[in-house]
Amino acid sequence: MTTARPRGRPRNYDPEQVLESALRAFWKGGYSGTSLDTLAAATGLNRPSLYAGLGDKRTIYIKAMRRFQDYAREHFGAALQARPEDTSFVDVVARYLHAAINVDGPHESIGVSGCAVISTATAEALTDPEIRQVLDNVLEEMDHQLLARLREAQAQGELPPNTDIEAMGFLLSSTAHSIGIRSRAGHTKRDMEKMVDSLARALCPVK
Amino acid sequence: MTTARPRGRPRNYDPEQVLESALRAFWKGGYSGTSLDTLAAATGLNRPSLYAGLGDKRTIYIKAMRRFQDYAREHFGAALQARPEDTSFVDVVARYLHAAINVDGPHESIGVSGCAVISTATAEALTDPEIRQVLDNVLEEMDHQLLARLREAQAQGELPPNTDIEAMGFLLSSTAHSIGIRSRAGHTKRDMEKMVDSLARALCPVK
DNA sequence: ATTATTTTGTACCGTTTCGCATAAAAAGCG
DNA sequence: CGCTTTTTATGCGAAACGGTACAAAATAAT
């Protein structure tokens, strides 16, 4: 059984795929630097279809950023999950940093690098309150996701009771932000992978 | 004695002041988001004078970013200088973080916030190799400035011999990067000032 | 005073930008 | 088969964009 076909002419595109293409276009060229023509070429749609399907440029951008945020949340969440083979919380921190490299580092296959939101929303944040809010929401969610896990770790005894959870969370999220910026500047995965273990040890009060 | 006047009609503006105004315009609106008209209005010059005096848009942008880089280098350098009242290296680290807040945090008087380069060059980095290089140069200089000071500290016994200097430098510069991003997202100086001491302690192996 | 030189300001050029109006196309419904 | 509904595609239009031509203005040199 298939869902009942809607009334008129059927859509000629997959909305998910179009949003993903739009994300990649903005990810590469930024908000102001990506025109509707570029967006149309990237998605395969023409401008009126784009507009009818996703809204105006700003709306498409914000939807694309939300999509990236979903993707990032998922990966960071998975990295923070405890695993049987973890010998200390250093392993969890290292996994988080690897996730940051995978999420915010170079994506060779699609020719982009950096956190899509941080790399593009910062430029607009002071002139567009809604985009600033998207950026702030991403930062806040990253901090929150980390702090929740760090508190749990402290409660479970994975981290010493005197650990400054807030400072540690700030440093971890900051490192993730910076990994995105560094890769945007051309740094490779290998450049950053080789730092992960020493960073994890330096970040973790558990020696 | 004054310098011999050049031949033709004298300039009606101070090049330093114009470049500073251009910096503030790009700082606020980003590269793609700032038009030559906006730039002309901000500097008080008209477009032809701007072009004759500073070059085309990209050239003006790059000169403005270099100006910001000079400003940042100076402040970070001053913060890293040893002071008689320092009781431990934690004080130096805290001073560096305060400098990051002053340089990359909100500048209420001129209505901008964030590191001018990171906040605006990241959006262009993947499509403009020269701008990417400006960004990379800033990141590299921050790391270099920090590492030089950390090595010195280790040599002077301010830091334990087993300190992982590279990791510590990476974390410190990353924190500075992130402070710029957070303030771009709307975080206030006070939000971040209140974290400085705990961050400095968490970053410093000297407890 | 005249000339040479440089800066200034208006006005313009061709292109790009975003958004939409409008008609053709593709489907279901009666 | 017509009729309605929805999507597609061409293409328009007003505005904004980066850049420059050109003449007027301001100064030094002769």
C-alpha cells in the first residue's frame, strides 16, 4: 500500500535531497556568498520551485543549518556514549574530539570543511538577529550536551568529584569550535588527529 | 619642518582612519555582506576615491584584516609578558584569556563583536584562496605566539618539564577562537569573564 | 598666469541579485 | 473527456552590485 497521491502534478524532486544539496552549497559559499542561482544549480531545481518548496533564501539557509545541527547532534551524542572498552574518561573525551574532526573537519568527498553553522553564520550574526539565534542555539546545544555527559560522568565516578565540570565543558566545546575553524583554514584531518590523544589527556583531570 | 607636499590635489582623508572604518564595516557585515556603497558610507569616501586609495573590495578587505591582526598580535603579546606580581603561570593564562575577551569579545563602543578575521573569513575561505590564507596566517600566528611563550615558561620553570606544551597551546588558542564565536553569538563580556579563572586553572598543569 | 599633477564627485555601464508573474505541464477527479 | 489542482519552466523587472569614465577642483611647479 502506498500513500494516497496528492491532487496535482507530482513533485519532481526529493525534498530531503534538495535540502542536503542546499546545505552543501551554503556550507561551501556562506550565506551572502551563495546566490539563488548557485542554489538552484546545486539542487537541480529552478528558482520558482525552490521558492515554492523551501521558501526564500533566508528560510532555506536556516532550514539547512538546522539540518546540519541535527547531523552534528547525532554524531556528538554517539561519541559521548559510554562503551565497555573505555578504560577511563580520557577515552570518551578522545572520542568526542574524533567526532569533532569528523563533523567539523574536512569532508573530502563533498569538498567542504568546517562547521557549517559556525563557518557561515558568524559573518551574518551581527546584521541578522535570526541567524545569530541559530548560531547561539548551536553553541548552547553543544555546551548542554557536553555538560549533561560530564555531570553524569562525575556522578558515576568517571571524573573526580572536585572536577570543574563547567570549565571542562567550555574547553571541550571550544576545542570543537576551533577544529572547525582550523579545518576551514586548510588544516587536514591528519594534522588534527595527531593532536587528539594529547589534547584528551590535557583536558582530563584523570591522569 | 613638514614633509614636502606631494604634487597635485591633497588627499581629503586620513588613510589610517579610512582603513579603520573599513575594518569596522567588514567586521560587522562580513566580506560578501558588505557592499562598496556601505564601505563608502562608513569611510566617508566615495567609491572612486576608495578604489584609488585602497584598491578593489578584496584588497581593502585583506588590508583591513591585516590591520586587525596587528591589533590582536599587540594585545596578546602584551598579555603574555611576565609581570612581577605573577604568582604562578595561571596568572599569565588568565591574562591571555582576558585579552581574548577584550580583542575578540564585544566592542560595545563600535557595535561589533567576535574576531574580525575568524568571524568573516571563514565564510569565504573555501571559495577564495587568498582569504583562506589570511585566515590560516592568523591562526598560525596565534599558535606560534603562544607556543613561544609556553616554551619559555617551561624553560624558566614556570611550567613543569613534563607539560605537553603543544596540547596546552592548542587548547589556549582554541579557547580564544571560541571566545570570539561565542561573543558573535551574543554572549557578553561578563558571561565570559566569570569563566576566566576556572578556565585558567583547568588549562594550567600547575595547580 | 599657465601648466602639470593628483584627488574628488557625479554619473554611468554591464552584470548579478532576488523575487515573482505567468503560462505550460502533469497529475487526480467527476 | 473536461475541470481542478499542483508543480515546473521561461522569463521579466526593479534593485543592488562592483567598477570606471570623465570632468571639476585643488594644489605644486614653471
